[in-house]
Amino acid sequence: MSINFKVIGRKNPRDPQAPAKYYASLNSKGRRNIRYIAGEIADRSSLNKMDVLSVIEGFLQIVPKTLNDGYTVDLGEFGNMGLIAKSDAVEKQEEFNATHIQGVKVSFRPGKLFKHELTDAEFEKITTPEESPVTSE
């Protein structure tokens, strides 16, 4: 299987007079839901689809709890997940307190095996009748 991409033009916001440069924009072929993933795992293991769904459901409950408890979730060669704070800035370190934290984001850092599996990706250009518009992002 290949990953679809289209070519989009982007202007440099620092130099709007400069000509656009063109980059790849990956396009999803759709979504694969949790039932699909469970079925694929079941086909490759001795577990049935319902057992796999049960394990995934437990995983989905435990991971957020573990992150909220202040831990990084280490998923072995798949990678790890941790939290990153979004916060307001203050002038002095001693002025900062928990009320300055606006929220958290989950950060996923892929492991070596996960990254390696993606090195063999193949790409296929999507051809469209009209050219993609140039954006200034």
C-alpha cells in the first residue's frame, strides 16, 4: 500500500513577494476504527476480536489515568507518551504557579521500531484537474 500525497504551494509569510514553494501534503484514505484494528490483531494472534477489544478498552482507560498520575507511558519499541504543559508566561520564576497552566497536550514520541517500520513507506501522487491553491501558512 502507498500513502497518497498532493502538492501544495505555500508563500513565505516573512517574504510575501517571494514566489511560492511547493511541498507534499499527505492525504488520508479514510479512517480505520478500533473494531478494524482489533480484527487485524485477532487475525494475527490466538485472541478473538472481542478479547482484543477488551484489552484495547482497558488500555484506553489506563493510559490517561497513568498520564494524569504524572508518569510517562512507555510502550516499548512502539514509543512513549507524556504530557506537555501549555502555560502563560510570567516575568519572574517565583511568580509562576499552577494557575498559569492552561492545560496539557499529549506528546507521542515514536520508538525505533515504529520509526523503522515507516522508512519503507511508498508514496503516490494524487492528480487533480485543478492545481492546489497557494496558501500563506
